[in-house]
Amino acid sequence: MKRVSWQTRFGFYLAAIGSACGLGNLWRFPFVAGENGGGAFVLLYLLFAFIIGLPILIAELMIGRKFRKSVFAATIELSKHSSYPLHWVGRVAVVFTLIILAYYAVISGWVLHFLTQFIASGFSQRASPSPLQHLIQNGWLQVGLASVHLLVAVVVVVKGVQDGLEKWIGYMMPLFAVLLVILVLNSLSLDSSAPALRFLLYPNFSQLTYSSMLNAIGHVFFTLSVGFGTMVTFGSYLSDKNHIPSAGVRVAAVDSFISILAGLLIFPIVLAGTALRLSDPYLLFEALPRFLLQMPGGIAFAITFFLCLYIAALGASIGLLEVIVSNMIDRQKMDRKIAAWLAGVSALVLAVIPALSSTVFENIRIGGRGVLETLDGVLINWVLPLVALGLCLSFTYGMSEKDKEDLFVDPEKIESVSLYPYWKFAIRWLVPGAITVAFALEITGLILG
Ligand code: PHE
């Protein structure tokens, strides 16, 4: 392995789970579930996580492991075995990753804002009210926070202080899980927990719309970090001893579990007398700070929670940045430092658009949605499934049957022998079929208005 980068010395699970679990679970999952009517959507999401997201996650890991390269270079290898121009998929995936990094940096900036607010009010011994609107109305503050976030991510990737970060993430993740469980127990003790549980867990299929299937698929890819090439990069550092499908199942299971916990945490709080729209993209940031502050020891809880959330967001951002950087190193033979700075600065320039969504671009509304919401919808519900589909097809047509079987089947794991035909079916037919049906439904909905 020629690259020495953070994944090499990082435990695979720490890296893959650290990249998968992030703002997608805590921030995005609740409002997307809210937007799509709750229980039936949650069921759809869980189903797709395992029958659509997981097969591609496994395929991406396999591409990485087979070629020991990042996504662009790996798709060039795949296109050598096929008459299709598959390398385009890798190229598009890298550009897409940069755009998502920019968007992600803005939301991470929100987390940073709350974290610093809580720390400041902890020192001054006063509990501050939710400063969200203040932040939303200050676009340049959001640009500033996004740049701080990108700076931290770039420094980590350049300096190779990954060992330190590994320890941080290693400590933070279990702490975060414990904290989440404590908070969920607290939130479930609210009177609103019964309607919240019903909303989240009872599948009322009449709530689904023409868009629900595409929304579920898009979110599954986003939350599992699939369709970006991140898992290709992680797979390229996976040791030969690791059984790829088992690794994939664990990542998907932990990620889905965290999302459900996030739903259990947020909905009782939101339904307990707030007037928030369940599909509000600010849901987490509107609901949680107030709830945390009114708990005994609130400020300490708030600081710890937002610190964990920030580390989770940083882990995911570093995963995104590393995809871009490792591709620039592979293809352009660029120096790691230059590549990281270039990627960071480019992401910052792009981040200006979502950051100024509620101020400079306030009057731009598309179908009743602002710039931030529109970007979120277009990038994650439309572009991401298409890129993921491209990666899936590259894998299907560019990897030999023998390689697929060798990488999937471990004779010592009997279930891998029996699951192999199902996984092959999923990759070849189910995934492309489901993505096509989801787009057809979405377009039908748009036509019928
Ligand atoms: N999966 C991350 C989340 O849910 C987002 C992400 C996507 C991170 C792709 C890295 C790569 O927050």
C-alpha cells in the first residue's frame, strides 16, 4: 500500500462507522422521517438500508479491496474490463463528494456554533436561550463557522494527527452512544412519548407519497456513506483477513440503530408542545438545546452532547475530504498537503451558497423551498442515487464473476455461501430496479402535481 493515511492505522470499523454515523443520523433522519409521515417511511428506510444500501456498501468495499485504490483510479481499473466508460463514474463521485463536503461543512458549523454557545454560557453560569434564529439570519457567520470546520478537517488530514483523532473518536463514540441512550430514556419519559412512538413506529402507509421511495433511498445512501467512493477508500485499506460482507452488515446495523435512537430522542421533544414543523430542517437544533438545558446538569449535558456531535460531524467530514485528497494524490500525483488545502478552499467557496440561503438568497424559492432545502433534496434524493447506481453498474460490469465470488464467499462462514446468490441478485437487479422505480414514482408525482 503506497499511501500512508489515516485509514491505514485506523481500525476499519472506527473509520467506516465514524464516517457513516454523523449528521445524517442525528440531524437529517428525523426531519426526513417527519417530512414523509413517520412510521411507514421508517420501515421503508430500514428495509432499503439492508436490501439496497448494504449490497452497494459491500460492493464498494470490494472495489477498494480488489484494486487497493481510491474511487477514480479504481473505476479506471474497472473500465479496463468492460466496454463501458466506467471511469466517468469515479470522476463524478469525487466532484459530488466535494459538493457534499461543502454542504456538510455548513451544517457542521451549526453544531460548532451551539457547542461554543454552550461552553460560553457554561463559563458565565447562565443558560442561554436557543440562538438558532440568530445564526440562520447571519449568513456570513455561517460561512465563518464552515471555514473553521473545514480548517480543522484540512489540518487533521494534512498533519496526519490521525492517531490522536483515532483516540478521540474511539472514546467519543461509546460516550456518544451512552449519552444518546440516557437522553432517549429522558425524552421517552415525556407525556408526548406515546404519540411520538406511534408516529415513528406505527406504519401508516397512507402517509407515503410518490416521493417517499426516492427520499428513503437517497437518505439510505447518504447515511451509509454509499455512492461517494468513501467505502471504496476504506475498502482499499481493509486487511485480507476481514470478511467484507460481515463488515458491511455491522456498519449498516450500527448506523440504522443510531438513526432510530435519534428519532426516539427528537420526536417526543418536538411533540411536547413545540410548534415546530416535523419536516423542518432545523428540527434537531430547535428542539434539542432547550430540552438539554432544562435537564438537571443541563449545561454539562449540552456541552458533552454537542462535543460528541461535533466529533461525529468531523469524522464524517474527514472521510469526505480524504476521498477527494486520495484521488488527487492518485491521479494528479499531487502532494497531500496541497491537495488537502485545495480541496478545503474549493469546498469553502461552494459552502457560501447554502450558508447564505436564508439571507442573500432568501428570495430564491423553488417549489416553496429555500436554497438550502432545495440543495439538500436535489443532491441527496436525485444526484446521489444516480452516482450510486453508476458505481453499482461499474461493479456489475467491470468486476469478474470470479473476483466477486472470491471476495464475498468465505468457506468458513457458511452463511456467506448461501447469501451469495441473493447478494448477486440484489446488485444486478434489485438495486438498479428499485432506483429506477423510485425515479419513475417521483416523476409521476411531479407530473400529477
Ligand atoms: N454518512 C454521513 C452521515 O450520515 C455522511 C457522509 C457521507 C460522510 C459520505 C462521509 C461520506 O452523516
